[in-house]
Amino acid sequence: MKILMLGWELPPHNSGGLGVACLNLSKALAKEGANIDFVVPYEANHPDIDFMEVVPALKLDPLFRYGIGAYDSTKIKEEVFPDVSNGKMVSIREVQKRYCEFIDGYLKNHKPDVVHAHDWLTFEAGVLAKKKYGMPLIAHVHATEFDRSGMNGGNPVVHAVEREGLLMADKIIAVSESTKKIIHERYDIPLDKIDVAYNSLDESFIDSDYEFEADQYRYVEAMKKQGYTIVSTVGRFTIQKGLAHMMRAAAKALTKEPKLLFVFAGDGEERCELMKLAADLRISKNVIFTGFIRGKRLRDIYEISDIFVMSSVSEPFGLTALEAAHHGNVLILTKQSGVAEVLKNVMEYDFWDETKLADQIVAVSKSKSLKAALKRGVSKEYRGISWDDIAKKCIEVYNEVRKRKRNNF
């Protein structure tokens, strides 16, 4: 089966979980016999990808730290993307326009069986393929604009693109039941049009050789030896991630247990605000900001942590929770995170309930038996989700839409 995959990033040029999910899904699909052309909006080497063709749509520099504004809908018209062909900066909307032009030209010479588009960034190109060339269209939703805006409205341009893509798609794949519910309730999409396929852990986290090096985080290691519990969170510093709530919960927890050290790993538009909040709460000496990290340095954060908190206001899935679980962390997740649908040996709270989060952090830090039980339980659960199963689900969806197209002629 020939698949035209429309995406925005792939490792090592990714800024977050979207690229990781696309890579692992594509790898699993390739093992099932799929022939994939994966289109990205930049030109770069992907030396470890030999199971599909990575096709550059534009001659742009690869994505930098956090998507060059791609995941901040307030910046979609700002000129933030470096175009090496003319030495100018272009906006996300300009990139999307030229991405669509590339797909138009591509489909004049190629006839894939299915077009699989990931998130609003590529939905317009997917709709073009459906309208102009009659291609069956799968819309894969990793996050909606409602998620990205913390459920507070969002950018109307993004909503319009998202709505058209979801309406025009022959089938929608959502990464969780909570995402399926948002798509249904906010965009009036019938439930039977939406299938759920949970993400899984990146294979490299399980299969690759990894050794912790304390030298990278010598201070944190020293504090841990003095009896401190290390509480970490990883992600973009955006309103979606609920990090201000977590910071205030940290201050509450420290009034009950002073031997807590909080590590905020990541970067984003809320970085300065969070630093100021830590100072205003007078807890700066118990808070570390690492800046943007990836690869081994990120794994070292998981390895040195005792507790991982996902404080998101709305998290469609949350791959970082699986990564943290693999490194033996106790997980505290908001009820608004999709990964909480598949992991039960975790502690949960509503994103706004700062007191409950503080109490849970203190409870885990003070109880060795509770910590051990949660770690033991979640270690069995996170391995139960497989990219191979997700790929099989996608192929079922592909066959369904192809059959429907044949029957309509």
C-alpha cells in the first residue's frame, strides 16, 4: 500500500512529541508492508530513516527548538521561519501555502492509495489532495487548537483550518478518547467518524543502550544524596501545559516538605513568567530551569527524578509520561491528559487543583511503600501499548476508506 504521509517534523529535527510519534508510526507501518513518502516542510538529512522516503517540500532550514512558532498559534503570521533559498524569513502560513503547492505538483506524478495528514499544519494540503485528486484522506489529530490554547478559544484561523480538515477527512484518528470527545463536541464531527489509537513509547527508549551520567546534573545528584525528592516536568512552556499551577503547587508542597527540588525542563513563551513566579513565591532555590533539552540529557532528567508531573490543562496524550515511567518515575497526571486513560497506577488531579497536587507530591515523597507500589504498577502498564498494534489499526482505517471509495464509483 502506498501512503502519502503529510507531517511537520521528524527526529532529529523535531521540537517535541509530534515528530517522535510520526517516526514510530511510520516505522511500524513500514514493517506491515506500507510504502511511505513522508513530506516535511524543510530540507535536512535524516540519517537513521531507511524505511521510508523523506521528501522535502521546501528548501527551508530544519525546525529549531520549539517549532519556530509552529506550536504557538499567536505567531502563525509572523515571519519566523528561515528560508535558505532567498535569505528571508517567512511565516508559518507562507510555509503552509508553499507546502500545498508542492503537494499539488507531487500528486500530478504520484498516485498514493491514501493520504495521511498530521494535525492542522498539514490539513490544508490533505484537503487539496482530497478535493482536487480524489485521494482518501485520514486526519490524524495529535492536538487541537483548543488543547494548545488551554481550552481558552485559540486562533480563529487555526480553528477554520482544523474544522475544514476534520469535515473533509474520510476518517479521523485521535490519540485519546478525550481528544475524540473534543473533536466531536467542538467541531460537531460524528463519533463514528473518529477512531482512537493511543501513542506508544519510542522504541529507542527501550532498545537503546543508555547509561546515566551524573556529571550533567551534579547539583541535582548532590541534593538527592542529601535526602531531597526530585520532582520534574518536561515540555513546552505554554499555557497548555499548566506550569503556573504546578509552580504554585510546588510552593504549597514546600511548606510541608522542604526537601523537594523541582526541575522544569523545556522552554517557551512562558519561561520568564515562570521564573518570576518562582521568585515571587520565594522558592527559586528549590527550582531549576534546564532550558530546552533532548536526547541523552533529557533521559538523564528522567533518570535522576523520583516524581514526574504532567500538569497540562489539556494533553491529548503525553508521551513524556511513558518515557518517565520507563525510567522508574512515579507519575502524577492531570485528569485532562490522554495518557491517564491507559495508565492506572498513577496519581491524578484536576489541573487547577494546586492543593491536591501539592498533597500528592508530599505523600509520595514521604512514603517509600507508596512510591514503590506506584513504580511497580506503572512499569507493567506502559509496556502494554505497542506501535505495531497502532499501525495495524491505521491499516484497518486505510482499508476501510479505500473500500468506501471503490464502492462509491
